[in-house]
Amino acid sequence: MDEHRIRLRGGWECLRIGTADSAALRMTLPVRWAQDVQGRLRLSRRFGRPHLDATRQCLLLELERVEGIQCLLLNGEILAAASPARSSYQIPLGDLLERNLLVLEIEMSEAGGDSAGQDPDWGHISLLIRPIDHATGP
């Protein structure tokens, strides 16, 4: 049984935090941020619970190229400790609801990509269904 990746590309809403006239914008990830995007943003996306065989599979949330995350929430609860300097996460997920809400609060201090400007595409986010390894050794 192989890994199966469910990419969370479309359906994101982006809201600028701290701006009274900010309206949520629909977006697709990964994104190449515009030069003028700075400040704190809240990205949110709903997703359904994937079908798993709990005896043979586990579910992880995988985030790549996500520098600047200040807070990471799932269904209103802190999912993992976040660090703005960290660029990737792989977080085991327990029981999910039928419908779930993932929220990322990010601080944009520089436009696009990593701190060295090497990779301008931000936000490769997936649910990863992985087989449980029952092997205990040789």
C-alpha cells in the first residue's frame, strides 16, 4: 500500500488581519505573493474527512514552503507549535470531524518565497494518507 496525497490547493480564503475594510479573498495555493503583501494574514480552508482504514493507515498534515506561520489551528484548536522561521511541518492528525477547518495565521515581512528569495511559491499543503508500518524489526 502506497502513500496517497490529497493536495489542499483551491478553496482558500485570505483575510488581512487588523484592517477594518479587509474582505476575504479566494485563492489557490501555492501562491506567489505580490510585492506589496505585508502584515498579518489569516488563511483558512475547509476540507472533509478522508476515508481511512485505521488499522492500516494514518493521516498527516504536510506543509511545505510555509515560512512566516504564527499560528496553526484545526477546528479552533492549536494543532502544533508554530515558528515563523520554520518552512515545513508534518503533523499527525487524530480523529477528524466530517467537515474540518484549517487556519494558518502568517506574518508577511518580506514579499514572496523564503528569506533568501530562492523559492517564490509559498504554501504546498497536503493531507497525507500513509500506511502504518507494522514491522517491528528484522
